[in-house]
Amino acid sequence: MVYAIKTERLSRDEFAFAVFLQGGVNKTQRSIVLDLDNYMAYVKDEVKYITLDKASDMFKDRFEGIAVFDLSADDVSINLAATVCAAENYLGVPRNLLHMAEGLKVKFDAADIRGSNAERQRAVFEKYKDKLDRRGLVHQVVKGDDITFSFATSPSLKGILLFLPTRRRRT
């Protein structure tokens, strides 16, 4: 059986939390799917729909801590949290939804990393790069910071894709 979370009525923060929860829980086998677009047409397992609250309660004990981010901030905090969650066994949680991960300790807070968006991403990447399997390159401009990114997967979290900074691009 696989559990499914309906996404159509989730807020932006709830949707981001659901994606982090799904990615972390499904690192060894598919347990949660998000009912998004027509994806459910491809699911052949028996499906039981549950709420995001229920999914959090059922699966939060699989994580060693929380990486907090702020979607309301005009920055890259979700990228920072995604990097840390891929490197560590943390659950990414928007700040205003911390109550949904009650019982888990905050181990990383994106607001603690200072500097420009590119500097913040570079600092987090440098700290965790040895725990990530980097493959490929993609170029992105984040609020005027011209930077080259690697997209990475963590071998321990099979299949999670992230975009992580490597170095400034020279043009």
C-alpha cells in the first residue's frame, strides 16, 4: 500500500513541506505519493489517502531533525534546506509549519546563514559537498548573483534532486 496526499488545497508552505516529507520518506521505498496533476494514473499500488498532518505524524520519526526554511522570504532558504536535507537525514519544514514536526529538533535554520543568496548557497554547499553526489551543471542567476550550480543527488537518499552552487561563472 502507498499513502497519497491530495495537493490541490495545500498552501504553498504545506506543498513544500509535503515534497520534503515525500522525498525523505521515499528514500528506500515508495511510501507516500502526492496526488498532483495526473500522476496517480501511474500508481498501480493500493492507495490510501491521508492528510498532510497524518502523514507527518506517521513518518516524522524517520528523520533525525529539522532544516527550517522560509518561503515567504525573498531568498534561497529552501535551496539551503534542500541541500542540508540531502546530506543529512533532516526534514525540511517551513518556519510557519514547525508545529507539524513537533518532537523533532531544529538542526539547521536557513536564517542563520548570512550573506548574499549566492554566498549563502556557497557556504552551505562547501560544508556539505562531501556528502553529496554531484553530477551535471546548470547555470542560474539568483537576484543578480550570477552563479553556476551542480544538480546533485545524495547516494543515501536515492533520487532526490537538488540544485547546489559550485562557483561563480565567468563571462
